[in-house]
Amino acid sequence: MAATNGSAWRPSTTAEVAGSDKPVSVILGGHEVSVTHAYCGRPMQIKGLDDIRTDIDALEELASRPEVDVAMRQRIELRLRFLKAGAKAEQDAEYEIEFYARKRSDVVTIHGLRIECEGRTAAIDHLIMNRRLQIWLCESKSVSEAVHITEDGEWWRSFRGERQEMPSPIEQNHHHVEVLEDVFSSGLVSLKTSVERLRPRIKTLVVISKRGRIVRPPVGSQVEGLDTVIKCDLLMSKIKRANEESIAAPVVSIQHVVSTETLKVLARSWYRCMHQRNETGQPDLVLPQKH
């Protein structure tokens, strides 16, 4: 990625794969398959953000119709504003992540991932995974003025002097973790080596727009997950610091670190499932119920 936000660079939405050599076993849909993949000396972005231009064009065309009354046009314009602002927040977070990860061979990333498992769905803005199989789930939120978190853990944002209630992104991340835990605990998508069946460790972050202000509850409030709420420009610093602390922890051993090859094979197995996604808004990864 270019060094400035003004760059026209866009990440690839497909995985780039080099030649192959050593096979690794991957469990997909309850079946073990052998996947061959070689270290290609550069990082892998499995999927970039979806292009929402079609959605924007459709709403703008609808708003321009002469038969649309003023009230409906205002609702459409509000929807457009939120859609564009949300996309900008996601793009900013993607930029911060890929600026850090694009030259690394020990990190894989997925942006705009939708997963359905056992009847539950997760829409994950950004997923980052490293060789210690630490998975970071990042929920991006567009905030142009300020976002407020109450002592009860409720969220609202101020916009043009008005209070707008919003769902707690901390709770949204909890739901995403539960769905992803289902994916791994069910064995529908997992990875095993000759040493052990590996289970990723999942962490979460709520990423607020750079221009937004975070108003936290008073010191001493018992709101779970406050430490996961950060500004977009601090995203990768937070992750790098946590990763460094985990490396220094005495419980970490060589068995908790997978090779670059193994990491990329796991990412490729996810991509295989996602590659069949159609354009009807269906989840990227739909996993059958395990009986």
C-alpha cells in the first residue's frame, strides 16, 4: 500500500499464491484434505473490502426519481450518508492494517468477512491472524463528532447536536467471537499438524474513526471491554504491543507458533470456502450444521 491515504492503490480481493511443495492437512466440512502451498516471501491478504459503489448508485438513482416524495428522499439521503461514512471508516482501518501487514510474511488479513454457522451469522469488518494463531476481530465505527459510552455500557453518538443511539460494538464483537468459536469447536473448519490440533485464540477491538472523540464513562466504571475501544490510528500499535507481550509471556512455547506455510494454508482453506460467494449478499463462508 502506498504511504499516503491519497493513493489510488486497492488491495487484491484474491489470494496470491506461489508454487507449492510440502503438503499440510486441513479439515474442511469434516473431511481431511491435503493442501500444498509454498512460502512465497510476502504476506497474504485473503480478501479486501467489498465495493459498495453499486449500492450507492442504486440509492442515488432512487433518490433522483420524480415520484419519490420529500420525506422518502430525506430517508434515502440519510441512508446514503451513513453508508458512505461506514465505508470510509472501514477503508481507513483497512489502510492502517495493510500499511503494517503488506510486507510481513507472518500475518494474514481478511476484510469484510461474513460467516454463517449453526444458524448464526457474523459480519466481521477486519480479521488479522498471525503465526501464533492469534486472531484479531476489528469492528469499525464511523464517528464524525463523538461517541459516548455510559456506565451501563450503552452507546450513543452525537451528530449535529443530536443524540443517536447505537448498538454496542463491544457486544457485536462478542457475537462475532461466539460464531467464530463455533466454527473451530465444531471442527467444520480447522487445521491440524503432526503435533496437535491447533485452536486459534481470538481477541477483539472496536476501531473508532480518527476524527471522532471517545467519551468514556467515569474512572472505576465496570464496563467490560473498554480497553478494546481505540482510535483508528492506534489500531496496529495496540496489536503490536499485545503481540510483543504475548511473545514475552513464559507460557508461550515453540508449539504455540506455526510456520508461515501453515498459517497461509489455513488462510487458503478459508479462501476456498469464500471463493464460491455469489453477489446476492449471501455470507462468504456458509458452514453446514454438523450432525
